[in-house]
Amino acid sequence: MREAAFVKQNKDKWLKFESVLVNNAQITPDELSNLYIEITDHLSYAHTFYPNSQTLNYLNGLASNAHQKIYKTKKEKKNRLYSFWVKEFPLEFYHYQKHLLIAFLISVLFTTIGVYSSATDGAFVRSILGDRYVNMTLENIANDDPMAVYKKMEETNMFIGITINNIRVALNCFILGVMFGIGTVYMLMQNFIMLGSFQYFFYEKGLLWESARTIWIHGTIEISVIIIAGCAGLVVGNSILFPKTFTRLTSFIRGIKAGLKIVISTIPFFIVAGFLEGFVTRHTEMPDWLVITIIAGSLALILFYYVIYPKRLYNRPENE
């Protein structure tokens, strides 16, 4: 790449970074470290292709100033955990809204495939959900209690078991992102074809609302954060496929760090979903208005924390 093109491509990033250093803007140590890594990558590139150039001298100065500021501000604050959840993570997650949208669209696609396949192939539901589950549910329907499956296990054991399983699914979505994102897509395919088949099965039995009002009490948060975990895996896959101005290794490390933060952010939500499934979902006698309130509140919480709040935080004057 010609030096002029290199400068043009990255000038805005350098000026933004310089502004952070000069104006002493309030950003977290991790954010500053990420900026520093990008500048040092550019510095290494300039060393190789533009020795003795003004660009190299400029980047040298920028990197030196950044190094001093990073190690000056590296000491962690007492409210580090609070800062992570309230500012650091949401601000960083703003940059992954496109990945989140892609994960959501992939999930919708596979859910639709699950519904369509179940509608056109009578054996498909059994192949996905298993004969044991289907036969048990048919028996529950015959006994006028189609959602009895949520009442059989003791509450605490169900809460713990479901929460651990959901976190395991989320970690798999993240880890399998190293397969260029294909492994993450496969995990989403498994989960959302099953969701589509499950919902069509109850629709076919004339129990769509009965099933929806029950499973979405916990499923609103559970399904949403599985999509967010899918987003984490896509971030990792994208970092390998499209390193941009970074070396592929540096881009991969950044992707792993970002993806891990996303997965960590889902753990409290999985705990809430597990609690709802273990202790609340089993109460199928709840009135519709209460069920709708829980579902709507859960959806609002997810949309606020992962979509609305990051945008608001990013657009605050101090972050511009």
C-alpha cells in the first residue's frame, strides 16, 4: 500500500487517539490498551514499509505517549466491577450491533426452517425433539396438562441444572467461533430449528398460546441471550476472517477478549432465566396479564441493555 493511501485510511483513527491523549478524555484502561495495540500495529507496518518517513516518526511519538498514559492509569479502581457492567461493556458492545443483528437474523432463519420442516414432514418433530419427549408431551396433553414437564423436577435442582446447561450452550457458541464463525452458526442452527419445531408441535395440537405463554416466561431472556452468545462467536470468527489493519493474531486476540466479555455479560441473565424456569414457569395457572407483563418486562430489559443503552452511552458528549 502506498504511504499516502495508508495515511488516508487510518488518519481519522490517529487523530481520535491523539485527541484522547491530549485532552485526557475519561476512558477505561482496557479501551486505551485496545487503541494502543492498534497504533503499535500501524507503527510496525510503517517500520516495514515506510522507514525514515514522517508517518513513522508521528506514529512513534503517538505510541510513546500512549505507553506512558496506559501505565499511569493501569491501577484498577475499587468500583471496577460496577464500571464494567454500567459503562465499559455497554460502550464496547455498541460496536458489535451489526454482529448482533446477524446472529438474530440467523436465528430467525433457522426457527423458520424448523417450523416449515415440521409442517411439511410429519416425522421431523420426533427427529428433532426425540420420541421420549414427544410421547411424554402427548400424554400430558391427554391429561389436560400440556406443560406438566415444567412441574416434575424440584425447583432448586431445575434452576441450577437449567442455568448450567444454558451457560454451557453460550460458551460453546463463543468457543466455536474459532471455526471462522461456522461452529457458532451450527450451534444457532441446532437451538433454533428445535425452537421452531417445538412451537409448531404445539400449534398443530391447537395449543400455541398455551405453550407460548408458558415457555416464553423464561424463554424471552434465555433465547435472547443465546442469540447474544451467538453474537460473541461471530465476533471471534470475524476477527479471524477480517483482521483489517491488524495482524491476524492481534485481531484474533482482540476478538477473543471482546467475545469473552459478551459471554460474561450473559451470565446474570441466564441466572434470571434459570430462576424463572425453575420457580415461575411451572405456575401455569397464572393469569394472562401477569404472564404478558413478565414476558414484556424481560424483552424490554434485554433490548435496553444490549441495544438502547449502548447507543445512548456511545452518543453522550464525553464519548464522542
